Amino acid sequence: MPSKFRPRRLPARHAGLVSALILSIMMTFVVSAIATARSLGFSEAFPRAWMGAWALSWVIAFPVLLMVLPVVRRIVAAIVERPSA
């Protein structure tokens, strides 16, 4: 009988951190690609420069995102109606 591998899931209390991690990876990946392409074009140097730019931008973006998320949540709560019970 084949066994099914299921990775262990993180507890729900880590959802905020995981969301910030995934968001910061995806956003910096795209934005650094656009900025690098605009600066260098799609030359031979592009992939290496892009990965360098992405790594630096992610190292900065992730902690900044963690710091501003509470403020963003308060702003959103002030703008959006709460669901009625």
C-alpha cells in the first residue's frame, strides 16, 4: 500500500508571519525584476544582477513588512466595516 507524504502544517498562530514571508518574497521578486530589467535590459548580466537585487530587497522588505503590518491592520480596520454577527 503506497504511503502518502503529507507535510506537517504550521499552527494557525503563525499565519501572520507566514503571510508576511510569502508576500515579501513574491513582491520583492517581481519589483526587483522590473527595476533590474529597466536598468540593464534583458542582457547576459540580468539574471545575476536580478538575484542580487532581489536578495538585498528581500532582506530589507521582510523586517519592514513585519513592522508596518500592525499599522496597516489598524488603518484597514478604520476603513472597512466589520461583518455583522
